[in-house]
Amino acid sequence: MIQCLSRLPSYRRGAPAHLVALFLTIALFLTLMALPSRAAEPPKIVVLGDSLVAGHGLPANQAFPPVLQTMLAEKGIKVELVNAGVSGDTAAAGLARLDWSVADGTQGVILELGANDMLRGMDPAVTKATLDTIITRLKARNIPVLLVGMQAAPNLGADYVARFNAIYPDLAKAHGVALYPFFLDGVAGNPSLNLPDGLHPTAEGVRRIATAIVPTVAQFISSLPQR
């Protein structure tokens, strides 16, 4: 920039103030243009969930978030997925740790909670109210949400199943957030895709889940505000 100014004769001869300002502006512009451009950082998305997110019984790199991130990268979609899954968490436990699990600077949340509520036979109304609070608090922080649905086991009875299964579409509609209807679609109940406990997916089961949800997550990422 100093070299640019030294080559401006009118500047060295005491040009009028408005010309000096113009020369300075041009020199600054040329200097900035010469600087290497910084690539935009990938959006940071927190995957807030339970053992299905944490990767129960699997190596860390075979858990859902890193597997999904790799699949997205293969499609040219850059994103940082943070694994905020805690085994055993109910919706209430997720709410209790919401503020520190979803740090400032988070640009989106994939919300997967409620399976443990169902397994414990908790009142669906309570689970719904808790998830509603989580979404409300995230929206208040201007953090978009992709809500991941869960479905109740049929042995809990038709009434319970109907009330529980309605939680996720009802909340998505009420809050206007994106919804992936059933996280374990095509995997639940398949012995070859689940660990011996029958509840947690194997590495192949996780890959099946990630493959199925990729289009929804890709659309969610494309809808995030630019920062």
C-alpha cells in the first residue's frame, strides 16, 4: 500500500483531501484484492441424542455422526457434525444438558431423543412437552432444528403407540422444523443389523441409517443461513 501511494504524484504534491481519500481507498482495495481468499468454514451441526447417536457398542469412528459426515463429504457437502449423544439419555436429560451440549456458534441441530422415554414407558405427553421445550430454546437462539422421529414398540399397546408416534410430526408442524420420520427405519427389528441386545444398530446398521437420512440432512444443510 505504501508503494502504491508513492506512485501517486498528486498525493505527494498535496492533493485536495477528497483526492487523497480516493487514492487511499483505491490502494486499500488493491491490497485486499492481493490477499489470499479464505474458504468459508463448513457449518457446525450438533447431533443431540442418546446411545443411537453416541454409537453404543461401536468404535467412535463408526458412530452415526462421523459416518454421516463421511457420506456427506463423498457427495461434496462439507459439514462438521458434533457427536453429542449420551447413552441412556431421555428427552429430559437432553434438555438438562442442552446449553453446554449445543455451544455458541452452532449453526444447526439434529435432534434425536425420545427412544429411552418410550422404552421406559414414560407418558408421551411428558416427552412431547420436553422436546417442545428443547426446540423452543434452540429457536430462541436462532439455531435451526432437524427433528428425528422415533416410533414406539408395538407391544406397548395401540393407544400408547398412537400417542407416542404422533409426537414428532405434531412438533415438526407446530414449530415449522424439518422432520425425518423414523431414525431406525429399515433397521429396527432386523437381527442382522442390530447388536445382540436387539436395540442398538451394528456398524452396518449405522451405515444403513446414515445412507437413508443423507438426502434429508443435505437439504437441511442447504437451508441453513449463511454466516
